[in-house]
Amino acid sequence: MKAVITVVGRDAKGIIAKTTTVLSERGVNVLDITQSVMGDIFAMVMYVDISACTIPFTALVDEMRALGEQIGVKIHTMHEDIFNSMHRI
């Protein structure tokens, strides 16, 4: 099972490290990552494997959202099936 995680907000040190640390602690593997800084805006998209996640997906979504609030960014976690359904023509 896979998921797409987006992170957007003001650029600051440690956003990638803090985000990937939580994912690693939960058994989530980052398969692909892209990030960019435009002025002072940070944007990142990660494609992750959640098949070995140690907590329910809904708990991961909530934990990532809470992390975003804590570090001052918006983190949105979407299951790949939902992502694909939303973008199917």
C-alpha cells in the first residue's frame, strides 16, 4: 500500500528531517521525494510505502497533521487509492 504526503509552508530548518523521522518511527518507507523552496515557501511531495506502518493509516494521518501544526506547515497524507480516484478522468 502506498500514500502521497504533501508538506507546504514557510521554509525552516529541519522540516524534512522531522517529517521523515516520524515516518521512519512508524515503519513507513519513503520511496520518492521532491522538494523545493520558492522564496520563503517550502513545498515537498513524498510517495511512501505504508504496508509496514505500525499504526492504523488514520492514526498516521492525524499524527502527520499534528506534526505539521507543531512545526508550522500543513501536512496532508492521502492513501494512493484515493489519490488515484481523484485524478482519474
